[in-house]
Amino acid sequence: MRNLLVWLGYVAVFVLFTWPLSQHPATGFPVVPGHDSYQFYWNVWHFRHALEAGTSPWYTTWLFYPEGSWLIMHAYIPIVGMLAVVVRNEMLAINLALLLSYSLSGLGAYLLARRWVRLPLLCVLAGFIFAFSPYKMQRLPEHYNLVLTATVPFYVLYFLRAFRFRVGSFLPEVVSWKAVATCVGLGLITLLSDYYVLFGLLYFSAFYAAWFGLRIGQINWRSRRVWLGLVVLFTVSHISIRLLRLAGVPENGLWWAGDLVAYLLPPPTSRWLDFDWSHRLYNSSLFNAPGSLEITLFVGYLLPLLVLLSWRYRIASALRQDAAGRPLMWVLLLFSMLTVPTLRLYGHERLNLPTAFIHFVPFINNIRCPTRWVLYISLLLPLVCFSSLEAGWFGRWPRGLQYAAGLVLAVGLGVEFWPKPYVRATAADVPAVYRYVANLPGESLISVPFGVQDGNRQIGLADPEQFLYQRWHQKKLLGGYLSRVKPERFAAVEDTPFLRALTHYQAHSGSEPNPPLSQAQVTAFLQRYRPAAFVLPPAFRQQAVHRFLRQALQPHGYQEKSIEGYVLLIPNLVRPAGPSAAAAVAAPANSTRIRYTEGAAARWR
């Protein structure tokens, strides 16, 4: 009953922080307009659509048509797709998954804190800090995968129950096979949620084992030889990383390394702490990516202050006296080093830490955004802090005064963590032109802006909102945006004259389409991709790309329509005469769809 009440409390916080999302959970979902949110909606829709159609959900031709792409290395969140299959509504599945993830993250961290913290209110606050940290609240409307963290505290809890480590050995003794099986099950759920969170669990396990294998607990920190060894280690790592970067050895992610200033910088999504100075600093050239949510390392001001106040009591804390809890200080330190592998202070790189070597290891360096490891800091830091508080002055106070101080702390954390209201996307946001396109024959749709993009490269501009619109127009897209895209997909754009010209003219509004593509090139393109239509938003009307499409398609029998300001280019009902004209047919709404072939065009005539 106590755990149920605690979980319901976290549910209430989620409802409060995301209000009015819970008013219409089946008809809208949180977004950042023009950002990745729509991609995750597409993930859920595609997973459900593929299963119901009897095809593999791990491969798609709905993007990068006709070749398609694997979705193995994509931030796919199939766990939410499975939920959508059950509830038969993508928007409801997303909102339910978010609510469950946040509330269960809090419950898991609460249960983990109870192992070392006696005062229930402090345990509740530990769960609140992990579940609703600024890192997670900023990403809630954009990176759904990174907030699916419900498995993390439960994994740590059962990991500690499953194994017993001995000093000098990396391999543990199994204490409970049931707990081992639970860890494996939680790992599989995490695998279906997000690979960053999964790698965090693997890092936690390795770091925890390293405490015993490297005999960290037996180090005499008063020894000069120990400190001399650390100086040598950090000097060698700094010089080695420097030489690797100068030699041009491929690295992935050091550019995204955090800045220590960011630990004290509230994100712009904070309702009460988005001050003018912080907003200017957040968008300044101090950071490699000004204004990006990837620079966020903020954990609040109260928690670091309490850590400093309780530092002298760390030895006597219940966590430090527990042989299984003592390594968590070491794990916390390593996760902190992961966030700043090249130690930056106010925009200047001061020191290359040993953790920077990870970014030179193939495959592993696909985990390229170091600041995301602040997620694990928000789990471990409250455990260390609150356990030390109880061992010191806080634990000596009368119980009533402890609860009063805890309530004051709760209010302060609420002010620090409370986000600004979120924007919602609904089906009503889909422009009418895309509903019109749904009734046109043809395999694909080409909508401007067009592009191919992944986390490392971009050609043209992939419009994220197309991921939402595709659910309604049901046409396949030639471009797209996935976490990882094969080089062949980029080459396909560069090697196709029509697409190469399209990306050029949409980026250069003042250009003139001269010289035009040859009729043979346009014909080859139309016959290969069988587009149902070309769509241009109002912003591209009468721009260079509009003039290019008009000039290229009108000789092939395309006509132009305007629907609520959108330009729609569709083939005429009757294929125009001429040996080079592309076959083009159209059907009335709700009629049988006809493929673009010469035979079909003849039958339609």
C-alpha cells in the first residue's frame, strides 16, 4: 500500500508538470515543433502498422523509397510500439508510456534509496529527483527514448541483490538467480527502449565491478605515490588524446562534451529559473552547440549545495558503511567524468580525461553525446547526499523538524525542476493537402523541403513534421531522417539529377532553374518513383524550387492546385501526348488506386 501511494504521488506530479496533456491523452502528444518529436510518433505508428500488415517492423520502405532502410540502429522505441498495438492508438500509447516511465522511475529510485535512507520523505525526494530531473523534463517533448528510464533504478536494485563481489576479482558470485533473471529481463526491456539507457546499465555494471577488481577501496589516499600515479595517469591521457585528435584518428562525441558551467545553468525549459542571463549564456558561443538541449547538465542548486554541506559525514553514512553501497561513490565519479571527457571550463578545454578514450573505440563511440550520462548522476547523487545528511546534522534533529526541512527541500526542488508548459500536436495539425493526397494514385509523395539526414550527415532538409503527416497521406517518402542512415541513401540523392536539383533550389530561393533538366531525366525519375504528387508549403510558393518543379513537370502533364496555401502538383487525368511524357493518371476520391504504368494509363483513358 505504501509503494502504491508513492507511485500515485509520482503519477500526480507527472500530470501536474505536463498539464493539460492528460485532458486529451488519446488525441495529442507533446512536441517541440520542427524537432525530433514527430519522428518518435512515426516510430510508434510504423511498428504498429508493420505488425498489423504482417511485415517486419525492423525494416521500412516508407522512408528512403524504394530501397528502404533497416531500423536496427535507429532510436526506434519498439516498447512503445508494442503498447500501441494493445491500445490501438499511437498518441495514447506515447502518453501512457511517458506516464508509466516517469512514475515508475520515481518509484524505483524511491525503493533504491530506502536501502540506505531512513526518512521516507527523503526517499520520495530521491525518486522525484531521478524521475523529474531537468535533463528529463527538457527531453520529454522531444527525445522520448531518453526518458524511458523506468528500468534503471530497478536494475541497480536487483543487481545489488543478485551478486556478491570480492576484492581483487571482476567476476562476482551469484547470490540470487532470481535477481539475475530480473536483471536480464530489465535489460531486454531497456534494449527495446533506448540504447543510451542500455549502455548506461552496462557501464554501471562494469564500473561497479571495477571497484573490486581494481581494489579501489583499498587505496591509501594519503600516500604520495597514489597522487603521483594519478598525475601521471591524467598527464598521459591528456597528451595521448591530444595526439590522437591531431593525427585525425576518427572520434565521435568529444565535440559534444559538456562544460562544467552547464551544471549550474538552468535549461530554457525551466518555468521559474530561465533568467535572462541564463538564456543568453545558454545560446552563447561558449558551447560548441549553442541552444542545443545536449548541453544540459543542470541538476539544480539545492542538491549540489547539500552535497557540500554533508561532505564531512560521508564516511559515517549508511551507504558508506554498506559493502555493497560503498562502490556507488566511485560509479558516480566515473559517470561525472563521462559527461566531460574533455574537461571544459567556460568554453576552454583544460584536460583530456581517461574517459575520452571511449570515443575512439569503434561501435562504442556511437554513444556520442556524453552529457546524457547526467541521467545516472541524477540517480546516484541523491543516494550519496541524503545518506550523508542523515549521518550528520540532519539525522540528529527531531523527527518533526526533519519532516519540516524535507518539505522545504521539496518545495525548493519543485521550483528548480518545474518545466514550462508543453506544446501538443494533434491530428488537426495535419494540413488538408495531405488528406487530399491520400486519395491520389501513386506509390510515393515528394514534399518540399526534401532531404536525407541522420545524426552525422545531412543533404537537403528532412522535415520532421512529415513523420506525422505520413500517417494520414499513406504515401512513401523518398527521403527521411533516422538515427543512422547508410551512405548509399545519401549517394542515391547525389546520383539522381532530379533530387540533386530539388535540394539545390530549395536551399537557394533566389536561383533560377537554368539550365533545366532534360526530358529524359525527368521521365526516368517519374517512372522510377511513381509520385502521387509534389507538395510545397506556403513558404516555398513562388520560390526557386517552385519554379523548378513547375518547369520540370508541366511538360509531363502535371497541373497545379492550391489547397489552403499549399501548392499541389499532380498529373492530369489524361496523359499528355508526346513520346517523352511520363505516364500520369489520377482518380477521383475513394476510387481504386492505379499504378503509374503505360498499360494502366491506357486502361484509364
